Amino acid sequence: MKKKLLSLDEMEPIAKEATRRALSEYPEPSKEDQANWTLGKFEAESEGLFEIYIPSEQPLDAKVISRARVDRRTGAVSVEVFLEK
């Protein structure tokens, strides 16, 4: 029997908690910077991708803060943070 894959809604709290833990290892950005953060959610065949980013007029100029990848089969999560320590 094939196991049901996790949906974006099921993966989001996993990504949120893992991202919160990962960001806690970095200096806290200003409230002004955080007010500009946007969450991007993408669902691929094998994973969910959750990015926190600061949008820009040109999408390629957006500044990515963090990226969490959640495995849709297992719920395993990995987080990359693109801030300086």
C-alpha cells in the first residue's frame, strides 16, 4: 500500500518549527527587516519548499533569508539560513 504524501498544510508547521530553531542561532534581525519578510511555499513531487525572503521589484533580486525543505514521505526537514552569524 502506497503511503499518502504530506500536503503543504501538513508540512508547514514542520518547516516553521525547524526554521524558528535554525534562525535562533543567528542575531535577531530588526523588527523593520522582519516586517518585510514574506513566506513562499512550493510543493514538488518529493518535497515541500518554504522560503522566507524579502521581495524586490525584480524577482531575481529578492533576498532569501531561509529555505526549509520537508520530505513529503517522511516529514524529515532540513533548513538553510542565508544570514551572517
